[in-house]
Amino acid sequence: MSLSWPWALAALLVVPLLLLARWWMNRRRKRSAVTVSSVALIRAALPGRSSWRRRIPVWLFLAGLLVLGAAITRPQATISVPSNNTSILLAIDVSGSMCSTDVSPNRLTVASEAARKFIRQQDDGTRIGLVAFSGIAGLLVAPTTDKDKLLDAIDTLKTARGTAIGQAILTSIDSIAEYNPNVAKTGVDLGDAAPDTVGEYQPDTIVVLTDGSNTTGVDPATAAEQAAARRVRVYTIGFGTTEPAPMVCTADQIGADQFSGRGGFPGGGFGGRAGGGRNQEIDEDALQTVADTTGGRYFRAEDSDQLVGVLNDLPREIGLHKQKTEITFWFVLLAGLLAFTGVGLSLWWNRGPARPGTAAQRSARE
């Protein structure tokens, strides 16, 4: 919680001043005490209420004043609220290892189908962009609400050499910067600028789905720092198993550069490791670091059901972002409740017929 007017905390001094005034008045009352010869008269003059009944209304009223003084500072709370302008940049790995058949029929087919389901299930007003990356990263579809355009682009995904996870993050950031003026492009020097409050994120989010480790381009941790500086969250998904499996892609999934060099595609497929040495191991440490640095989360999916489940759960987190909300009203409401409760209890406990001591006092005066 933060305060818009912290200097207004000085208003809280009214409570100790009231307590000081009460102490001074009690002291004066003691000085002007009257000597009474009869103990019976003293007992008759004592109030009928117990001490706690006298104190509770006073403390409730003072607590109300304290809360009201705090309300003057215009307190703000950072809360998670639904975003009505969310955009999601879905970056899909299309490196050669996505031809692995450890996830049947192969990783790329399963990832593509999961992405299609994810796109279809989003609200019509949610903007989604599509980035494909292998040795380089490219924006296939800028964030749009046109689901048909996105689905058509997924059908064109083809594998290629290399895995540039860091570059995929930077490409996604630049895409967000095209329409969100609060996000600077990756080539812009932010200097020493830093977010005002930790936890406030842009409504735009990047989701990186990969089955390997970074083999070229900028380091993912460096790219994550760029995203964090712009308050853009990155969610990472490690897809696939660690079990060795043949790599077989269909003809329409094979990029042109996959035919060159070692490990070509005779007969439309190949066995062993892709591209003569591509790493099929998921660099979970790097993906976890990216997520932690940017305020996102890392997920692991080893089959189709797990991947679909991860993507289905993402909107619950992506659809919320942190923002400051003034909560002065609730402070004023609490202050009024405490003060009126104190006054009400005081009036309630002081009402009713005259106490026995009242008659004795009247008799003594007569």
C-alpha cells in the first residue's frame, strides 16, 4: 500500500492531543474534589457502569479518528484487476527438434494444434500476435483480433535450424511497442529509468513455447531484462520429453534450410538428432530465469494434454494485471463505523432508569 499525500499523516496528531486534553481535565477535576464525610455517599455517587463500559466507546471513537486521519493521506492499494486491452504475443519454437516424435505424431503438430485451441478459446476482444523462431525470430502476425488470420498463419509454420529464444522475446517486445506507447522498443536506451512500483505490469504479455535451449543470438536472460525494464511479463513453456525419439516432420513442415548439410530429410523424415547436433534438452534453468525476471511463470508440458492444459490456464493469469487503486472510501467507511459504534454504545449504556445511587444522592442533598 502507498500514500498519495503522506504529509497528511500529521492529522493523526489530533488523537494524542485529545488524550492529553482528557488527562489535563481529569487532573483539574481531582484538584477541585470535594471532601465528603460519608463513605456511603461516595459509593452512591459512583457510576453504575463498569470501567470497560466507560472505556470501550472512547477507544472506538479514537480508533475512528485514527482511521479517518489515515484516510486523508489518500491510501492506494496495488491489486490485480481484469484488463480490457490485453494482448498476447505467442512465440512458437520451429527449430528442427520440433520434428521429434516423442510426442505423437511430432512436437510441432501438437504445439500447432494446442495453439489453435488456445486462439479459438480467447475472447473476441483479446489481441493475439504470432512469432515464430528458430535460428532467427520473425513476426508472422501482429497482435490482432482476427482469429482466422492467426489460424492461417499457424498452418504455415515450418522448421529451420537453430533456436533463438532471446531474439524471440526481443521481437515480441518490438511488436508490442508498435501499438503500446508505454513500451519502448528494444533499441531505445532507457537509461536509469525504473518502474515506480514493483508489481505494475503492462497488459501485454509474451508466451514463449520451446523444446530446447538457446543456440544463437542474444541470451534469454539478457532479453528478459529488457522485458522486465518495460514491465512486460514473459511466460515460458518447456515442451517435450527427455526420451530419445526419431524426428519426422511432414513435407509441409520442413523448411528449405533443413535439406542442406548433415541430417537431411530423405523420404520426408530423418532419425536421430536434428541438423547434425541440435540440442533436444530443455534448458529449464534459463526458462525459469526468464519467467522470474519478468514476473511471469515457467510451465513444463510433456504431452498434448499437458500443453493444452497449460495454455488454457494462462488467461487466468494473463488476463489480470496490477494497478494502483485508491481505497480512501473504505478508510472513511471504517472510520465512520468505528466512531458511530462508539457513540452508539455510549448512549446505549447511559440510557435507562435512574441508578440506585441517584436516589441516595437526592436524599443527601435534601
